[in-house]
Amino acid sequence: MNINDEIVLKKINRLIATDRLNKNQILQLVNLVSISKSINELEENMKWETFKSKY
């Protein structure tokens, strides 16, 4: 996904607001946008990264 695309930015903002992400999670989200192909994949990648960082 292209982070400069207006639709992608709106989706990212929605995720930040609905999930109440902290600064570290937002930075992680921005890094994962470029490797994700869809918003669903981005959400899955975020879950995986959150899981990995705990252990």
C-alpha cells in the first residue's frame, strides 16, 4: 500500500483512532504499510508484530 495515498491515510487514521494506538504502535503501523497489500493484511501484520514484541 502507498502511504501517500489519501484513502490509505484515512484507513490508517481510522485504525489509530479506533484501536487507540500509542506512539510505538503508530510507528510500527507506518512501517508495516509499505509491505502490506491491503488493510486486512496490515491489521494482521500489526497483530503479529504486537505478538512478537511481547516475547
